[in-house]
Amino acid sequence: MMNKQELVTALLCRHLSEIKVGIIVKGVDDIFPEEIIKAIASEEKHLYAAAIGYDEVA
């Protein structure tokens, strides 16, 4: 079974594969937006992202 982190990452990767700018707004507790952003972005694809409503996001 997938945890919340894996589920959100998989969902965003599947549905937002062509994005260049992303905003993650707090709606799911106990996830780490920085890790999700790193998983979606890659060496070939740059992603500008913001996480809103999460504490201590760098």
C-alpha cells in the first residue's frame, strides 16, 4: 500500500507531466512538498514550484 507521500507524488507525476510551474497548497497532512517537487523535476526538466501552507519549507 502506498503512503501519502508516494500517492501524491505518483498522482502529480501522472497528471502534471508537462508542467513548468507548480503550486502545492496544503490539503494533505504529513507530506513533504520539497521531496515531491524533486521527484517531479528531473535533469531534463526544470520545475518552478511553490508550497503554501506547509511549515519549514525551504
